[in-house]
Amino acid sequence: MAAPIIDIRHVHRIFETEAGLAHVLHDISLTVAAGEFLAITGPSGSGKSTLMNILGCLDTPTSGTYLLEGLNVAELDDDELAEVRAERIGFVFQSFNLLPRMSVLDNVELPLVYTDCPRREREQRAVAALAAAGLPADHYDHRTNELSGGQMQRVAIARALVNDPAIILADEPTGNLDTATGRMVLETFHRLNAAGKTIVLITHDPSVAAAADRVVEIRDGRLHHPAEAATSAPAVAPVSTPAPAPAKGVSA
Ligand SMILES: Nc1ncnc2c1ncn2[C@@H]1O[C@H](COP(=O)(O)OP(=O)(O)OP(=O)(O)O)[C@@H](O)[C@H]1O
Ligand SMILES: [Mg+2]
């Protein structure tokens, strides 16, 4: 079997807060195969976004390892991390995070502005990403604050796609959408997955999670692999867990 695209082992995340240490992620081990569509589900406050921030190299584990496409993330400096985020990962959030006064096209081109991609090619790639995300072409000149929620999320998906990342990380992408619109956005993820993208979708909604190939659940910062419970061999053999290293500075 090919090496997993995401491979995290024995990850802990401990935040330093005024009230003391908050041990949010406990001994999380998870692999995601290239081309897989994984859903991570769990109740509010269980640690989903904390895990997503680590998967997206926006935060680093307090202890444990993360190999992204075989690369040990802990060994990358800030510039290299920024490069990995920009080139390998597309992010989609619940609140879309678009710039309201800019046009749809300008929003989608934004991740390319800081690269050496020529202006003309930036626009071509943005148009292709918008088409892949399913936004009708007569909306490309609109300001994003003139769009519906579902249209805004398509723009956000296009922005996540414009760098042609291997992985799309989506944190509650349907959380602000009505059921029918959410279903359309999920269909978009399915199409992208069929075209080869690895998708990790975070949701507290089991009916949204059911759209994925595989579902894992976080409860109180611990990961549960329901589908694997029935099989004899877990993906990562349990080993005795070393005590987590002392918390380092809060970097989230
Ligand atoms: N930077 C931080 N410092 C301290 N505690 C944090 C920090 N980030 C998250 N937490 C805590 O970690 C826990 C998990 O938060 P997280 O945002 O990962 O939950 P979630 O599963 O994404 O919840 P929701 O479904 O509501 O988005 C919460 O108790 C939260 O208060
Ligand atoms: Mg969250």
C-alpha cells in the first residue's frame, strides 16, 4: 500500500491557559490515504478544529509526530510551513472567510498573488477553480457580499482549489448552510474527491459525515475509529504511550 498522505502518531495538544493546562488532544493516531474522503465528527468542544489546525500546519502538536506526504512537519521552519500550507493544502471554513468588497475572481486569485504565477494565468486558474466548484460564470464579477451562502462557499472552495492542493481540509463547511445547499456543497466535495483530491471534512453533523468514505469520531479529545472496531488489526498498533512533553508556548 502507498504511504499515507497524512500520518499522525500519538499526538497530544496541550494549551497553556490562565486557568492552567488544557489537555485538548490525547494520543491521537490517524492515517489518511491519498485520495481518501475522511470525515472527522464529534461534539462541540471535542477537539475537531484543534486537530484540523494541526493537520493544516497552522499549529503544531505538543508531542507526537506528523508526517505530511512523508515530510516531518516538526522539522520545517516557518517559511517551509507556509509553503506547505500554500501549495499542498486548501482550507474551507464554516464562515467562508472571503473578502466582501472584492470580486469573486479577485478572491479566488488571492492565494496566487504571492506566487510568481503571471497575471493572465492567475485569472485562468481562478476561472477553472470556480468552474470546478460549480459557480455559474455570470457571478465571477460580483462582489462576494452579493452572493448567497451556498455561492460564497463555492467561492471559498474555488479559492482552496486554485493552487491545485493535494489535500482539502474543510472545517464545518456546511455549518452555515441550509440542508439543500449543504448537500450541493457536499456533492462538490465528492466531485473533487473523484478527481483525486484527498478530503478531510470536519462536522458535528452525522448526516454530513455519512457522505464520506470513512468516519472517525473525536470525543473529549480522543479519537475513535468506529469502522475499525469490528476488525482485528487497528491501523496503528497500540504501543505504550510516553508521557507527553511539557507544553510549549501557545502557538494557535
Ligand atoms: N488556543 C487555545 N487555548 C486554549 N484552549 C483551547 C484553544 N483552542 C481550543 N481550545 C479548547 O480546546 C477544546 C476543543 O476546541 P475545538 O475548537 O477544537 O473544538 P471543536 O470540536 O472544533 O468544537 P466546535 O464543534 O464547537 O467547533 C475546547 O475546550 C477549547 O476551549
Ligand atoms: Mg470547531
